[in-house]
Amino acid sequence: MGIISGTIELNKLTHVVLTKKGKEGNEIKGLFIPLELNRIVEKDAKFYLNIVGFETPNSEYNTHGVKVSLAKEVREKMSKEDQNAMPFIGSLNADKSSGSSAPTAAPSVELSEDDDLPF
């Protein structure tokens, strides 16, 4: 089994860049990404962005482009032009020569607008 590595360009999602105060009073720059506007799904207190990869055989830099995956019902209501206009948000490179490992999740904390960051 090979490794698939890649990047997601988070600024391609609807977002706001924020600067908040950390627990030691230092400023920390972060990204606020609205869930519904970006089709992010919450399940069991975890958040998922479903993606789909498309082969890019003519690219010398990556093997797949990545878009946000749409539910069949949503996709069927869109015109082909609207579907094709959805931006690529990242890229993947398939390397069949290496093994892979599962990523680990960072803990999440809910904050109000006035709260300082816990880190």
C-alpha cells in the first residue's frame, strides 16, 4: 500500500482570519471556517469535510486535484457549469512505494467571541 500526500488550501473555503489572545496574553492568528457554508458535517462531536479527488494526468506536480464532495441530491440540482465551477481546494500525490499511517486528531474547545484562546 502506498502513501497519498497532499495539501488543502483552507483559504479556498469561506473563512475569516482572526487574531485572538492566547492564555499567556500573546496574539495568535487563526482561521474561522463556518461549518454550513463550507458543507462541513458534524457527527459525534467531530467535524468532517468530505472531499473527492480527480486524476490530473497532465500535471507534472500532482496526481489528483481535490474538490469539496457534494451529496447526490445537491449535485443533481446543480447545472454542469455550476458543478465544474466549484473550485479545486487542494491536491494529492499518490506514492505507491511507501506505507501509510492514520492521522491523529487534535482536541477541540468551543469558545465565545470574547474568550481568549486556551493555548
